[in-house]
Amino acid sequence: MFEHFTTPEEIFSFKLGAALTMENDTLAMLAELEATTSRPELKQSFSAHAEETRGQIENLRRCFALLGEEIVEAPSPTTKGLAKEATASVKKTDPSIVDAVLLAGALETEHYEVAVYEVLVTNAHARGAGDVAALLQQNLDQELAALDKVKANAERISTDGIAYTPAAP
């Protein structure tokens, strides 16, 4: 759809579509993280974030509707690269310490998502689309909270010991 941008609105719409792709990629990544970890608390955390991500996807779809635009997903090569890097790292890592790799990938992804939403919120305000900015701010706030949770989990397992051995039944 966008071969060459001629207006700031086209750039914004393209970035909004890339954010939609980003969140769909993140949803797939969260399912993989949940399936890979052995720690029940991380499974629960990844599952809860997946549910939030579904809501963020809906918010992005609502943004398109509020703007009166067709939903068009644009490429998000960064999230594809982050997922590919995480998959490669997991394959190289002993299962007893894989959670450290999972959380590192989750941290990197959250930082990227925060940056994307900061740009979108700024540009929605500049466009005079306050209702769109409010939805994007909700997503940004959730991403900032998710970043804090991932950091806390990473700090906890680093302090407690990265290696994980499930308790005997």
C-alpha cells in the first residue's frame, strides 16, 4: 500500500500497521516462551501478557476505525529478528538455564514495544487524534508495566539462581 510516503498521516498509518504486526508477532512469541519455560510463575506471567497483548491488538484495530482507515498490517522486521534471535539462543542453551535467555528476549522485545508506542502516541497527538492517542497510551502503559514485571523476574532468578530444577512430586 505504501511505496512512497507523501504525508505524515501515511507514515503514521504505516507505523500503526507495523505495530499491529509487532503485537501479532509478540503474541506468537509469548506462546513459545510459555511453552519453553518450566517455571510455573513464568508460564503464568507469559500467559497474562498474551491476554494483554490481545487487548492491545484490539486497541490498534480500534485506532484504524477511529481514523476511518482500512486495517493494513505493515512489516515489522525488528520483531521478526528478535524472535529469530531468541529461538537461536534457546537452541544453544541448556534447559536448566533457558529461563535467563527467555527473559532476556522478553526484555528486548518490551523495550522495542515501548519505543514504538512512544512514537505513536507522540504522532497521534500531533495529528490531533486524541482518542487514538488515548488507546495507544493504554498500550504504552501496559508495555511499561510488562517491562517492569519482566525485569523483576529476571532480577529474581539472577539472585535466586538461574538454574531451575522442578520440585519432585
